[in-house]
Amino acid sequence: MRWNFAFIFLAECLSSSRSVVLRLRLSELDLSYLSFPLFRSVFVKTKSSLAVLIAVGSIFAGCKPRSFNSGVQSSGDSSFAQQFEVTRFAVCKDSKGKEAGGFDFVWRLKRSSGESVTPYILGFAGSLESTTGQKFEFRSVTTIDEPRYRTPELKPSESFPVMSYIGYSLQYPEAELKSGWGYQRVNGTDYKFNDITGATLTIPKSKDAGAFANRYFIITSEGKTFEFNCQSVSDVVRERMKTYLVADGSHGFKGDRGPVVSATPKPLNAPTASANPAASNLDLRPAGRPASYDAQFRHERIYNCGASGAVDVIWRKANSNGAALAAKEQYILGFAAKLSDYQTKKELAFSSVSVDSAPAFSTGEVPSPSSYLSPMFVFDEGELKSKLSWHSPIPGLSAGRVAAAGGTLWVPYDGSGNGVSVAIALGPVVRGPAHQVIADCTPAHPKVREWITGCVGRQSVASCVR
């Protein structure tokens, strides 16, 4: 009777990891499982207790967790690009149904020594938006196929088709996190790892998955489900996936590996101010401003966006006649920013000394997550002419306009995300379509929310917590 428990344990062990002796292989995305009768026949025929101990020892060795890139990695994208290639295998749609981002393969092309290998898939990556508007960005070069993966949470009326999916464990050894080879971020914020495993990626095996053929899932280690709407797995992709973790070249893929996304992906979190002092010292005051500008206004940094720019609030420190205001009487009357979006390649810069903290309308689209402060700024014709306010050229302004009416600054309300956005209206009013730029930024002051909600406008003087 006690052998039955041993057989069950050994079967579980072999089905959840790769044994040195008995390797589970991918074939058309189907896993060939080792059945319980096989274990029974092996042990029944084994007469020698020594042979049993050797067999048990081999199987226990197969249960140990693997790390394909153990050791200290070289930092930087150039080192990564020398060994790996990232190609897209599934284009996905964002929460609004527009194509944006997707899932990628991470191929190993060379060993760390520089020796070329037959290309094979080592891990996965992606930068995309979930069906609920959450931005998920990751790259894992240490992965394991998981026959008994955690299934995603669905609506009560839905049933997850386990046999139509294959699961992969996304793992993040400390050395890979430090080197930048591996990362996992939600809405621009680095994921807090409790152990080496960050999430499980589940992929529909093919278009034969029916209604689930376009539904991809990522389940984080704490159980949160992210669902993505992506193109179904094609026969070509299935053929490429046969190379997954086959390092000996026996199933090496020598054909087209798919469109290269980025062999040297740009970091998804903007550098901090200390890492990029030039950006932290960025001067956002209008060029050619009159001397009275510096007498009346004071810029204060609220977001550092590294190479992507910065955002300031503008305090009124003196009246237009030059009379200085006491510190407790100063208030915010404008914003300034210079942002560049490395994904869309859009750039935008502006400075305005006319702002409304509670606008009736806004322009542009709310970034995800949807909890944002959205102060509105306007471009007064007189202030533009006197160079108290300005904005960079805005492509797409409505016919006959040489200057924008204004725009909206989108700032995370509770500090949970790093996405900051500026949208400048293309039409005659501050609403509707906009030229919009989004960047990953780091708060430069702990009271960003308090300032925007309680210090904007002359009427806020009494309630402003400086």
C-alpha cells in the first residue's frame, strides 16, 4: 500500500517538471504525459532494491527547479542583444479594440561565451493592454512549461477549457532582474516579487480553441488575472514553438522566426532623476519670456520622467504689478511639461499660466488605470503673444488655427501608476480629439495630489497645504 503513495508522488513530480532522463516535449503544443501504468510496470519488474533507489534518486533530481541563465548576467541591452532576439508571435488589441502591442518570443541565438547555437525559444515577453485597460509589460528569459498551471478567473457562467491551453511559468531570478534582462510591470510600476515566480502565461493552442482562441491570460503569483485579446496561434507559430527549451538543436528552427520587435528594448520605467541629472534640471520656462515672468512665477518640479522629460507646477509668487505674495498666499496658476513617448515617438512641450483644477470638459483619453486627476490649462491669446505661455508645434490642429485652445494634464490620483500624460486639444475648445503624449514618470514631490486638488487658483489660498 505504501508504494501506491510513492507512485502517485513520483507521477506528480514528473508531470510538473522536466526530468534529466525522461524529458517532456512539446509537439504541436500538446504535452505527452507519462502515464501511471508506466511507473507501475517499471517498479513491478524491478527486483533489486538498489535499482529502485537509483530510479527514485533520478526522478527526485528531475523535480528540482531549473534556472537556464544561472549566474550573474552582464547589465545593459547590448549584452542582451548579443545573445537573444525578441520576435512578435501575437498582435493584440487594447481595451478599445485598437491594435496595440502583443506577445513575443525570446530566442537564444548565442551562448554567453559568444558561441552560436541553433536558435530556440527560451522565454516570453510582451507589452500590451488587458481587456480592462491595465498595462502589462514583462520579459522572462527563465521559463518552465507547466502542465498543471493555475487557471484564470472567469465569469461565473464561463468554464475554462484546460485542454485547449498550454501554460508557462514566468520566472525571474535575482540576477536577471538586476541586469535588466527580466522585468514585470503593471501600469508602469515594477511588480513586487514574493519568490522567483512572477506569473503564469496561458496561451490557446490554436484557433481550434473556438471562442477562447483569441483569449490569452496572465495570472500573477498572488492570483490576479489579466486577460488579453490577441490573434489566434497559427500553424507557423505552432511550428516555431516546437523549439521551446530544445537547446541541443534536435528541433532547432532554421526558418523565419517572425518580425523582430526589439532586440534591445528600452526600459519601461523612466530613469530616476538621480540617474539622469540633465533631465531633472530641465528648464521648462518659456523661451524669450519677459523679465516680469521670473518676478511673478516660480516653477517647481512635480514629476521627473528621465529621458522622457519632466512636469512642473507654476506658482504665483507676485502680482502682475510686482508686489510679492507671502508664502502662505501663493497658489498654483499653471503647469509646464516636456514629454516624449518612446512608443509612439510623439513629443510635446508647453507652459501655461492659466489653469482650471475642476474643468467641465477635458481633452484626450484617460490613460490606464482610470483613476486620474485632470486639471485643464488654456492658452490665452494675450499670454501667448507676451510669451508668458507657449506650446510646441501641434500636428493636426483644426484648419485656420495657429495656436491650440488648451489641453488636459492627466496625473495618477493615488500614486499607484507612473503614467503621466499631456493632451492638447486640436479644435477650438478644450475637449474632444487631441495630440496626446504619455510617459513613465517618477513623482518628485510627496504632495502632488494635495497640490493639484487644493492649491490651484487664487480661491485655494486658505485651503492649500504647502
